[in-house]
Amino acid sequence: MKLLRNITLLAALLMSAVSFAQPGTSEGITWKTSVEEKADGIYQVKFTGDIPSGHYTYTIDDEYSATSVNDLSVSGGELVGELYEISIPKTEEDGSKHFYGTIEIAQDVKPSTEDAVLSGSIFANICTDTTCSAQYYDFEVVVAPAKAESAPAAKEEKEGKSLWGLILEAVLWGFAMLLTPCVFPMVPMTVSFFMKGSESVAAGRFKALMYGIFIILLYTVPISVIIILTRVIGGDAVTADIFNWLSTHWLPNIIFFVIFMIFAASFFGAFEISMPQSLVNKSDRGADKKGLAGVFFMALTLVLVSFSCTGPIVGTVLIESTQGKFWAPMVTMLAFSGAFALPFTVLALFPSLLTKFKKSGGSWLNSVKVVLGFVEIALGLKFLSVADQTYHWGILDREVYLAIWIVVFTLLGLYLLGKIRFESDEPVEHLSVPRLTLAIIVFAFVVYLIPGMWGAPLSKLSGYLPPLTTQDFVIGQNNASISNDTCCNAPATDRTDSFGEKYDLHLPLGLEGYFTIEEGLEAAKKEGKPVFVDITGHGCVNCREMESRVWSDPRVLEILKNDYIIVALYTDDKTRLSEEDQVTDAQTGKVYKDLGRANSYIARTRWNVNAQPNYILLSPEGEMLAPVRGYDLDINGFIEFLRSGLE
């Protein structure tokens, strides 16, 4: 065995004297680089090589043919330590060590300027049992302190930024989360829940205060425990999988959908939601305990339901916890959750104060409950839609979703006009000005929705609606469905994506692209264009908003269509991958068998992101061209981001 090994190595050296395989070829190692901040101004430059099936390469300390980085130098900084391995090689029977599938090596650098560049050339022998081929990969990697983006998922701590700066940012993001689509549904639920009130104003105020405290604890305590555990034993990948499950799995989404429908039925007067009488009888202090249990449940529901929008800031906190900032994530999460909880605490406090002004008969309160019931039906559909999109059930296509909304809000308008009455309603003898105004707003909203049945984009509602690619009919289109590549007058190209066709994946706005990094980079090399990576999800409301309100801008759309190769990675898709498409964790050996978890692993390990949306610009060789950008509706800022990659 050892003799054969020496012979193959000699043959490899002879072959390398006359030729060597170029990176990116089918029989060669495909290299990509990434930069990550460690601590004290030191950055890790990681080189990841994808080794073709049936081949292997050697460790950096191999006696005969070590993988090495030659002519290594840094302009505007200094090297820290020696080259080292991250991935673990396989030990053969004769004691030699080889890498199969993936090799990861790294070099630490301490930059002294913002334009520090690490350069060199990687040498590696890629071998089979009989032959070897010597390869070289030249690189120049910009190593500099990452500049913070305005989106929460891309935010990083700037050099010299104080803890107070982080706290201020967290507070601002906490308030901003109230304006996101997946948090809004909890506003009417909060008002209606606390409108049922307590026996006294003081008790209502206490419950409202506890509601805010529960929200803060539900965010801060679990995150603190997670940070401590990942600090001690590692495993942030497991954490990301858990969060992804809560926001995209069919079970929690169906549960939330059912909860909203139950609330709506209760508001219509079908029944009253209360604790079982048996539980009440078991406690002589049942009223207080029952009340706090209900308040805690509402706080828990708010935290879980809103996670798909609050996930980016939570993802940022988790990433910072793995970069040595131990206390900062806990403090910033406390600030974030406090700001996030404050508006809901005020909303909870306001209904308890309404008991002072409650009119005899309470008919106006019943009308408020009925209106909220209609709103609950409309908003609850979002959770069924998330499950429908991530599992490709095909239940709630866009026009079906819109049809239900049109009917629901039409009925709401008729109710406000007094044309529909429920059992507990009193006759509407005359319309008040507020009631008439609300009816006008509702019917105007219905008129706005109707063109969507024929393909109008309805960009203001993009966060709630299923994507336009699920629409069966769009006016002006000849085909029965726009889920193919004919949407929106897309230009014909020769790009083909076998992976997307295999798993029924599509891009919005008539854009064409790919759904694996490998196919995207291969196309980028052929066309000589950079790569735009979209970390997205079927159930990601912020992703839909970015697409309809930012991507749809003609300037943005032109750049994406003409200047970039687009790769979309759906991190919440539950489609089972065929065996050849499954992804294996190079360090643990864990196999990711569904599309979403595989893409989540890729995004987490390659670019250190675990939230949606996130946007990454890569060279055809896989090198990052700009800091990661997240959710941000600033169109001009997004254009500058795209142009920075081109420059």
C-alpha cells in the first residue's frame, strides 16, 4: 500500500511539471473563501474545497504531498499563527490521512487597514486509487472589519462600538418589529383578549404588566440559556434548526391557524373561551392563577407567531454569541424584547381601562369583537399559507387566498352597515360617523383586492399573500399558470436549472436563476457574472415584501436580470431530497435529507447567517464581494449594494 502510494505521488509530480487541473473543472477541487471575525481584531480566512466523489486530497502536514498555501502574504496587516485545518481527515489503515468530500483550512489575519488583502496560492493533490493531479488555486481575499448593514440579520459590531450602541440598535429594532406583517395579527388578539377584562382596574393593570414581563422573559431567558449552552458545548446549528422548525413546520403553523379560527368563532358568539370548570373548582385561588396562565399563553403565542419576523435579530444575537461577545447578546436581547413588549403592554393596559367607560348593555363592545372576528379569519390564513407553501400542498393558491379575503372583508363591510347581525347584536338604527368611515375603508380595501384575482401585484400586501407564482391566471398571459418562466415578460435565456425543475422551485418577478450554489457558480463562470444569493423561505413575509417592494423596482430588476446570476436557497422547504442531493455535515457526519435544512446548513456554515431574508454577493469563484445584507426596504441602498458587488 505504501509503495503504491509513493508511486502515485511520483506520477503526480511528473504530471504537474507539464500541466495541472484548473479549479472549478469537473475533476478538480472547487475552492471558495470566507472571512469571519474571531476576537481582538483577528479575522479567520477560511478556504473550503469541494472534492469530487471518488477522489481525496492530503492534510497540510502530510509527509509526501501536503496541501499548502504558497506565497502567503497580507497587504495592510499581518499573519497570525500558521495555516491550520478545520475539517477532520479520515485515517487510513496504513496510518495516512486523507480528506474526502470537503477540506477546510484556515489562516488567521490581523488587518491594520480597511483594505487589507490576503493573497497566495493553494496547492493540493487530488487523487484516486491510481492517479493524482496537482492543482493550484490563486486567491486574493479582502480582510477588513465588516461594515454594519442596516438590516438586523446583517448587523455586526463595528470596531469600537460600545455596549450602549448595541442596546440602542436593539431598542430601535424592537419597536420596528411592530410594523412587520407577521406581528400585526397579534394586535387585535391582544386587544380582544384583554378587553374581556378583569374584575377590577387594578387587576387588569397587573395582568397587562405581567403580559409585558412574560414577553421579555420568553425572549431573554431561552436565548440566554441557548447562548450559555453554545458557549459551553457548541451546537448553534441545532439551535437554528429548532427556530426554523417553529416558524416553518406544518404542526405549529396549523396550530396557530386553528387558534385564530377558534378566536374568530368565539368573537362571533359561537362560544366563550374559558378555562375548564374542573380546573377552576380545584383551586380556591383559581381566578388569579387562571388569569396569569391565560396571560402567559397569550405572551407565548405572540413570541412564537412573530418569530418569522423577529428571527433576523435573534439570528444576529446567536451569531454574536459564537464570536466571543458573551454578555452583549443577553443584554441586547433584553433591550430588544423590552422595546418589543412595550407597545403590546400598552395595548393590554388600554382595554382594562375601558371598564371605566363601559356603556350599559355593552353593544358597542360586541361590535368590536365581531369586527375582530372577521380580522382573525383573514389573518389566520397566513399560517395555513406558510404550511401550504413549505410543503407544496397546493391548497391556498394566491387567487384562492384572495377570494377568501374578498368575501371576508365584504361581509365585514355589510356588518358595519348593519346588513348582517349576530345573535348578540342590537339593531343598527342609524350609522355613526366612525362606523360609516370604517365601512368605506373596508369596501375600498375590497376594491383594491379585486384586481389581484387577475394578477395585479398588490405590493402593499405582499407580506401576507402567497407568491404570484402560485397564481393560475394572470391577465395578458397565454399560459394557464405563471409558475413557469413566462411570468412578467421575462426574457428568454438558455439557462436551465435541473434542480429547480426537479423540486418545483421558482423565482419571483419572472427572474431566472438557480437553486443550488454549485449550479449558480458554474453558470457564473460561463457567463462571467457575479452571483446574487437569496437566502429566502416560502413562509418568509419579509422576503415577499423585499421582492414586491424592492426587487420590483425597474432599476433593481434590470440589475438582477442582466448583471447577476441569481441563486435562491429556500431554508424552510420541507421537500424530501433524493439521496444524491442530500447534504452531509463535514464535521459531524449528519445528513440533511430535506431541502430547507440542507440550505439552512449551507447558509450557516458558508456565510454565517441563519435568518431570512439575507442577500450575499459572490464572485464566480465563490468569494464574498460585500457584507451580507438583510431586510431593508431602502431601494437606493439595495441598488448601491448590488453595484458594490459589480464594482
